[in-house]
Amino acid sequence: MGDVFGGFRPKPSDILIAIMGMTGSGKSTFIALCTGQDVPVGHDLQACTQHVTAYQCKWSDTSDIYLLDTPGFDDTNRSDTEVLKEIALSLAKTYEDNAKLSGILYLHRITDRRIGGSAQKNLMMFRKLCGKDSLKNVILVTTMWEGEDAATGEKREQELVATDGFWGALVEEGAQVSRHNNTRSSAMSLLKTVAKNNRVTISIQKEMVSEHKDLNETQAGIGLNSNILLAEQRVMKEMSEALEMERQARRDQDEKSAEEQRQYRETMQKKFDHLNQERENLKVSLEEMKEQRRRFKVLEGKYKESKERMRQQDKKIESLEEQRKLREHEMLQRTEEATKELASLRLQLSVRGNTPTGISSVKPRSSGSRYVKGDEDVTLFLSGRDFFFGGKGESFK
């Protein structure tokens, strides 16, 4: 049933709940509490969730709950356009497979002192993804109460609900507000509330599947496109200001400052081009997104195969390196043994008398070695190498 569920095959009686919110709001931790599974957890602004992924939670004798972990729109590794495409495609495919949502939990850190630009953007995109009609199936959940003073947290919660630009409008249109205290019982209580809901079709599913809209034509796509246009305008303003500063620096014959402003304009131009490409990437249909996902899966498979081959090669190299070190160790031991034997021979030469001249072979004292005695010297051959020292010729036995 699509990429979202992996090897799972949800039954018609199973319950599907999406978990959304900013990076670091506690989505993965919440899912881990519910399922008992190891879910990759990010820290601060470093996102771990890259794709919409389903986690199975045992619920009753007749049904299970599937929790959909989703990336936030402040993802550290991907653009907002890529995140929207990921969420839209995954939710559209579950809808096509007749797996409808029972509800959505939107998580927010109560420790956040203010609602910044990223939080407002996430909330705006969330509202447009859901649409007004499905907000009755939404619970706005504050998390991380253990990291905040109770009175301060309650004040922030009241501000969230009372402000139309934050949660106020959502609550007026049917969304509920709840707290999560980072325990399994708290998490399961939230699931119990959502599990009672009737199934719902959210706006992005209806727009892309039933109305066959391209992504840029959906409410979420229109909202994101507007955000990108505003970002482009800010970049263009910075480029214009940098150009004027560069011209002034050249009039003042300040070449260093002029060059700095020129380089800054180049950086801003690249940013502008990237934003423009993001808007173009929104102009895509559901079928085109499916084809893009298919090609991505093929490339991902090839990458994994290549990575595995490299791992095997590295393992083989490590084995060869261990063998080389072992041979070096054995050679060192042999050399040490030979050195001791040479010292013994030198001692014998120093105390024994002369013998008839000539060359004679001596029985090797260690594997791979032999001695040859001449009139004035003794030479040891060890594994193809010779060690020489002078001395009176003598017979060795």
C-alpha cells in the first residue's frame, strides 16, 4: 500500500493518524512512546524525519493504529517545496488506497518564548494542507512541559489560543487543544481521543486526487508560492542595495569593499535562482510526482547497492591490511630471533680458536635461515636477506 506503510498492510478497521509540527517539536519522541519502537529523533534544528513514514501501534483485537511521522517545513536538509511534495504525495497515495485519516496531531513546544517566522510558516502550511472542513479532527498539542515553569507555560498556552494568527482561528473552526507531558499514558490518551473520530478527507487529498489539481494550484501550493515570492522580493532588495554600495565603493576607489559587495550580490543571485526554481518545482501533477518518486527509488536502490559494494571492498581491504600486519609481525619476530643468534655466534667466534680455512654450511637454527662460514666472516641468510659480521673462520655444529 504505497511507500508510506513499507511492509505493513493496514486493514479497513485500522486507524490512521498524522503527526505534524515543526522540527524538534517532539513528533518522533511521541511516536516512540506510543509504539515502543526506536524512532530516529532529531535535536534542536537538525531534522531526522526525511520522508513520511508509518509506525504501527497495537490498539485492539480488531484494529491497529498507524502513526504517520512527517517532516516539518523548517527541514534542515530539504526545501519547503520538497517537503510539501513529500507530504502531498504520501497523503494522496494513502487516500487513493482508501486509507483515510481519523485525525491529525499538531505538536508545538510550550518552551518556545515566541512564535517566530518558521513557526508561523509551519502553522500556515498545516492549515492549508488540512482545510477548514477537517479541523474538527485536529488536536493542537503542546509538548515539553517538563522543561517549562507551569505558570509560564499556561500563560503561553492562553496566548496561543487567544491569538487569531496563531491557534485562535483554528480553535474557532473546530480544532481542540491538549497537553502532552512526555509519558506513554499521556500519548495513548491523545490517540484514544482521535480514534473515536469519523474518518476525514483533508484538503490536499481532495484537491490532488478528486479535483486533479497540480500542486501549485492547491491551497498549500498557493500559500507556499506566496511565501517564496516574498522571499524573492527580499533577496532582490538586498541585491539592489549591494549594487548601489558597490558603485559607491568604486567611486570612492575602495576596491576591497566593492569586491565584497560584488561577491555578496553573486551569493544573493544564486539564492534568487534557487527560489525561482522552487516555485517552478511546484508546477507538478500527482502522476508526475509519482514518476519522480519512482525514479528516485531506482536511483536510491542503485546508490545503496554501490554503497554495499564499497562496504564489502573496504572490508576486504581491512582483511588484507590485517594479513599484511600479521606478516610484518612474523618477519619482525624472525629478525629478532636471527639477531639473537648472530649475537650468540659473535660470542662464540670471540672465544674459540682458529680452524682450517674453507667454507662450510651449518644446519639452520630457525626456519628459513642458514649460515655460511668463510675464512674471515660468517653470513646469515634469512628469508632472502643476509646479515654479515666479521670474524675468524670456524666450524659450527
